[in-house]
Amino acid sequence: MTRLSCKRVPRRTLKGLANLRVGMRLQAQTGQGARAVTVTRIAGDMVTLDGNHPLAGKSLHFQVEVAAVRAASDAELSHGHVHGPGGHHQ
């Protein structure tokens, strides 16, 4: 996934958003389709939009439990990756 940088846009391009404020999440139409963006700064007539995921740049910690371990099937070994229950890529 491509990491978007922050982009400054004129406030007038955000039509219909009279109560624009920092922290608002908006949908932006891009060449790759709709993307969620966050308003990170409003300075005069310019608005800074951040297209990165809200957790980008943060340390994430996960706690997991391994429920089962099994040997790889011949098909998985030949393809080089695991197959889900019921067969190939499920």
C-alpha cells in the first residue's frame, strides 16, 4: 500500500463543510478511488489533509495465542505458502 503524504488544499475545495475542524475524518476521491483522510491543520484558507491510516507511525503491540500447529501439506510446500481450511487460498 502506498503511503500518502499530507496535502494542503484550499478550503473552498471542501464544499459543504461549514464546520470544518482539526481531527475530522473525510472521504477524498483520488485516482485510486475513495480514501479516508484526516484534517490535521487549518491555517487561513488552507487545509492540511493526511491520508495515512490513523495508526501510521505508532507502535502496535499484539497479544496472540497459537491455537494449533500442523505440518504443511504437499500442496502448501510446493506453492510456498499456507492454504486455509478447505483448500487453496480459502
